[in-house]
Amino acid sequence: MTSRAHDAKPYIHENYMTVWRQLESLVDRGLVRNIGTSNMTIPKLELVLRDARIKPAVNEMELHPHFQQRELFEYVVARGMVPIGYSPIGSPGRPERDRTPEDTVDVEDPVIVDIGRRRGVHPVSVCLQWAITRGQIPIPFSVKRHNLLANLKTAVSEPLSTTDMAAIAAIGKNCRLIKGQVFLWKDNQSWEDLWDQDGRITPT
Amino acid sequence: MSKAMNRPYPLADDAVDPDHIPRKTLPNGARIPVIGMGTFGSDSVTGDQVAAAVLEAARLGYRHFDCAAVYGNEPLIGASLRTVLESGVKREDLFVTSKLWNNNHGEADVVPSFEKSLRDLGLDYLDLYLVHWPFPTTTPRASM
């Protein structure tokens, strides 16, 4: 894995709100219709929601069957934000720097494969259908026509059954793929420090 | 009048009708399609390939495109979006996102960064603008 960037800085809420007020000014000027956050955690969002004049409309976050982020997902939805899910099929094309031997492969999960077989679709489509049925917006990437079309078709297909949704809810592996290690701001930290895992913002 | 002229855009024969793609309502009433196309080409797909895929995606019925300055391909995607708009797709039917990169968290850098993405994408407004990561970098914009 690539080590951290030497110019990385920690989250400082005051600085984030300086950025956010500039985004609010863009809304005021009619240059952007909605503003949102990405790669956030609950303790950071608590502060932003407390201090923002215009609340974030969305939070974009990594979401796929092996990384469901249930607590953050429910937090985002409960506060009226729409979750947008990146790496919705487990990001098979992610950069080398974001690959580790521990990573798992969503589309090879027996539960996903089995649902796909029963529905007559590729496991990729099952991942996207899970996202849409759950209520997050997946943003899959492909440059291949047949993949683009198959991905889009999941938006007009039958939602997954309650049974299938429950089966997928049980296969979460807390497998974060985009760990963000280049953003670590000092030596001897691990990527977990970026994600405020004990429920408070990691001290600077 | 030809079929192509009757249609707002020459959708492929096997396209999904964009009007059939459900949308979710954002807090201010804006409506976002429940699936979008990501545009990060990672370390294996060129900007030209991504831009060609955006054009193809629009023909297949996509209207929601998730972009970012750091992906390095917004001028190329902008050319594809212009083609889509010139062919008759209404701007209000598109949903285009971009994101502020970490090196532009300085108070004076945010708006110019946004305006660059807006210009690169060839649009006069964006539907959604995100702070890409909550971690700034200290490298000044001029040296990037």
C-alpha cells in the first residue's frame, strides 16, 4: 500500500466549515442546486449538521454488500440526506494502492451468486439491485456497453425480496476497500484513524 | 420528421427510457435518478475512454453522472455532455455532480475550483457539489 502523502492534514472542523460556507455561497448564487459531503463519519456529520446553514443533501460513501456501513447509512437517512454509494460492486478496477490481501470479493459471495442465478442476472446486478432496494444510489463505473446497459436495467427491475435483502444484510464483512491511507496526517497511524472508529473524531 | 428528430436524443433501440428510471427527492425538492454513472477511470482507463462511455451511457438512458475534478477528465466529459445537450436532451433532465479536491480547501480556492469544474463540464450550473474528502492537503494550488 502507498504510504501517506506528506502534505496531508487532519480534519479540523473550523476549516471544513470555511469550505462549507463557500459551497453555501454557490447555492445562494444559483450556481449549484445541492451541496453534500463525502467520506464522512457520524461524529464529523454531527458537527456539520449543527453548524451548516444549508444542510448537506447527500453523503457519498463506500457501500457494497461486504461493506454496508449500517450505522452511518441509517444516520444519514434519518437526517434526511440521501446516501450515494460508491464502489457498489466492490470496485474491481480500483487502483493498486487500494488493494490488500484481506479484501473480499462481493460478486463471488455465494449468497450474491445464488440470488443472481435465481433471478437470471449477473452477480453485479444483484449488488446494484441490493443498493437500490435498500435506498442508496449506486454509481457503478464501466466503459463497456453491455455492462452500462445491464447496470442501468437494475433501476427498472423488480426489487429484491425481503428474504433476499435479509440474506444480504447477513453477509456484511466490514471490508472497506477505499481505505484512504494517503490522507493520514502523521507517521505511525493506521488507516482506521481516518474513520473515527471509536465514535469520536481522531485527535489531531 | 425523422424518428431521431422526434426524440429528444437518439436513444439506442435497446435503451432504458430515462423517464422510467425512478428518482429520489432531495431536501430542496430536486430529483436525483436512483442510479448514476461513476466516472473515475482509476489507473487503467483513459479520460477519452471515460468520455466515450458517458456518451454511450446517455444513449442507453443514463442521465446522472458522478464526476470529480481529481479524476482529471472533466474537460473530456464536458465535451460529451455538450453533445448530449446539443442533441436535444434538456439540461433539467441531467443530474451532474462534481467534487472539490483536497488541495483547494483554502477559503479563496473553493469558488475558483468549482468554477473550473463548471467550465470544464461545459455547464452553467451543477446539480450537486461535494467536498470530496474531509482531509485537506497543504500543497498550494499554484504548485499542483
